[in-house]
Amino acid sequence: MTNKTLSDVGERTFIETLLEKLPRPPKGTLGIGDDCAIIHPNESSDEEWLVTTDAVLMDVHITDAASAEQIGHKAAARTISDIAAMGGTPLFLWINLVMPCETPLEFATTLMQSASKTAQNFNAFIMGGDTTTGPTLEVHAFCIGQTPSGTAVTRAGAKCGDQLYVTGALGGSILHHHLNFSPRVKEGRRLREMGATSMIDLSDGLFTDLRHLLKASQVGAILTPSAIPISDSAKSLDGDPIQHACCDGEDYELLVTFPTSFSATELSDWENTFSTPLTRIGEVTQHTELLQTLDPSGTITDIHDKAYEHFI
């Protein structure tokens, strides 16, 4: 019997322990370890289902300064972002609310209306959920989406030599972005169609989420720090802007890899279609789970910094 706690091991080791102790999912499905589970409704279906869940907790993901509209939006958008990270289309959501008894009725209904509005912005609908009493506000969202069968982009497809790209700009989310971001659903579908080999959404920060992708793909990566797109918010905060961009978290942008055949023409097509930037920030290497940076002088440095990890 071990006396270790979750704070001793962190979220990553906890999930690895669960993978060892829980039974494997049925053949042809994908379970724990990616942005979504993948389920095939039946052998003859031309689509596969993407299933995900996420939580928004008071004093963890939000403070009491957040409005009901912002909380409802964030709860729905976090799960929709997971669907986007697989190149999918969100379809249906369920919302479970845990609320103190003294919660104003208007606050609770406004929260749900906001979640519904966010879902409908992506042609998805809230189908139900549950309500229960608790000491602090918790919003647990569940989402089902779909992709054409066999096309979902997982974290496990990156190969040595692949190019590493990111959408949007990173860092400084705490100022406002984490409450009003828009999931990159259209962008995620287009990245899938363009031949993305792996993808993940940046919820915990570039360094941490990139490591999740590297572990799943059993590869490494070398980043060019000067190429990483830094948000204006990150530049306005105290401290090193590049550190904010790599470690702040809750950017909800998409980190994606492409094969070496990905061309300037395809990047030009992207720029003609989307206002969201798509920036090359590095390359996949053969060094399993090793994250490095390359500076202008040609010096390569191993990076051990992490962004956010639950329980630690």
C-alpha cells in the first residue's frame, strides 16, 4: 500500500496509472489519453463519434468575478474545443450543474442560456443534464461530435520530421481570453482535411500540452522560440512574454503537426480562408518525449519547464 497522494504524482502519472488498472476499451475504439474518445456506432457507419467531458469549477477555472454568461460560455466552449482538436463537428451537449441553494434563479438560468447560445453558434444543442446541490459552483459539460469514419486526428500520429504549427497567439489568457475564447472548430476541420498528422488543443499551456502529444506519438520536438506567436495580453503582463506564451495555459488554440510535404501553397490557401493565423513554430524529432529549443545562434537547449498540471 502506497501513501502517495495526487499532489505527489500529478495528473499525468495519475492518468498513466488509470490506463494500467482499467480494462482496455473495445477493439476499434479509443479511450483514455486523447482530447476525445472515439466510438464507431457500427461497422457499416461512414462516421465516428467523438465524446468528451470537462468541468468548470469555482476558484479553479473561474472566480466569483466571472459573470453567469461567461461561465456558461466557458463550460460549453471547453468541450467544443476538444471536438475541434480531433478535427470534428460538435453535435450535442449535456450540462450538469452543482450549485449552492442560495444561487439566484436568474444566475442559473442565464448560465444555461449562455451555454446553449455557445453551442448553437456551432450548430450544436444542449440535450439535457442534471442539477444538484453543492457547496460551490461546478459546471460539468459533456459533448458528442462526429467526423467521417477513420479521419479523427489524434495526438498519436506525429512522425520525425513533421512540421509543428499553432493557430492564433498564445499567453496572457488570464486577462480575458479564458472567458471569451472561440473554439477553433472550422479551423480544426480544415487542418484535418489538409492532412494533419496529430493535433491537441492548448488548455494547459504549450509546454505541457506539447509533451502530451510527444508522449502519445513517441517523438520529440524542437521549438524556435522567436517564431512562437505571442498575444498582446502576454506582452502586457509582468515577466517574460515568451514564458507566458509557453506556460500560461487556457489559450484554446490548436497545436498541430504536418508531414514534410505540407507546402507554402497550402499555407497560402489557409491565409486566404481564415483570419486565424497558422504559424510554424518547430519540428518533430526522433528523441522520444525530449522537448528542445533552437536559438538564432544555433544553440540547442533541453527544456524541462512545464505549464499547468492538475494536483501539483
